[in-house]
Amino acid sequence: MSVNQFVKNFSKNVQYLRQKNDLTQAEMAAIIGISVSTLRRLETAHPDARVHCVMLDRVCDHFGISADVMLRERLEKMDG
């Protein structure tokens, strides 16, 4: 799997978890420790969005999901 696919999966999973848990972008950004504008870029897999280990760790810890699942799987397909 390519790095771009990992980033895309992470981006879509962050957005999915935010929406599934009825969180605003501001609330999710606070959980991850990033600005709302950075979260917007992350959720759309914007080319300049960077996935840092700290972001990944915080999302995984908060929602109780492994990093492997966050990067390799699409959560919406797993819940479906």
C-alpha cells in the first residue's frame, strides 16, 4: 500500500469518526491538537496536509482504534 493511500484512509477515517460521533470540526481539531483549518485540509486529503505520528496517536487513543486499522482500512466500510 502506498503512503498516499495511508494518508487518504486516515483522512477519510478522521472525517468518518468525527461525523459518527457528532463532533464539530472545532471539537475534533481540539481532540487531535490541531487547528480547524488543518483539520479541514486533513479531512479532504489536501496535498499539503501532513499526517504526523502525534495526530495518529491522539485519534487512535481517543477512539480506541489501532493505528494499523486507521491507516489500512476504511472504517465506514467496516461498520456498513
